[in-house]
Amino acid sequence: MIKSLSPFALTILLICLVSCQSVGPGPTAREREVEATSSVALTVEPTKTDQTVPMLKQLRRVDTGGDCAPRYKHGGMGACVNKAPCRGFGAMNDRGQILCTCYGDIGGCGEAQRCDEKKLTCVPDEEPPFNRPR
């Protein structure tokens, strides 16, 4: 029978035999009785963050349309919210009102600022956007 097997089939047969022998017996009765616990009690602590501002409820961002949106110095624009320029974007609050905001700063950013998408806050308009030269 072995002579009728091709070298490939013989190789596969040998690999199967060797792999079956390399698998050892399962855990012993004593090993199954060992309880996997730690002598150190588990403590749960809140994650420490460097966040200085408390988390605010996220407002739903909405498209406000209009053509009064302010243009920023290094490109990009704000929004036109309720027919007024907004240095930020329009968002809807719980009462269904559309507000100008920049990631929690209701009213948007100041005149010399812009709403930064990377830093998620108001930054000086002079500061170029992320990875752009001055």
C-alpha cells in the first residue's frame, strides 16, 4: 500500500502522524481542580483624564444654509445660523432651536477666532489649521 501512495500523499500522512503525537494529554485531574484566582483584590477606579472642561451633552449638528457664513483667514468658513454669521456651526438643542456653537461654546467663537475641527474648540484665526504652513 505504501508503494502506491505518491510522495505528496506520503508527506501529508507523515505530517498528520507527527502532529497527532505532539498533542499531549489534556489537563490532569489535579490541574482541573486548581482555581484561577488572584490573591490581589480587583479594584476599579475611574480613568484619569487631562480634561479640564466637563463633558457637555453633544448637540445634533444641522445644515443651516444661507450665504452669510464668515470666511476664515487660512481657508474654511463658519456657518450662517438664523440668518446671522456664526464662527462655528449650527446645532439643534433639546427644544428644537438652532444655535450657533463651536463644540459647546454657545454663540460660536469670537471675532478674531475660528472653530477648529481638530482641537474641537475656538482658536485664534491667525493660527493656521492643522499641518498647514503660515
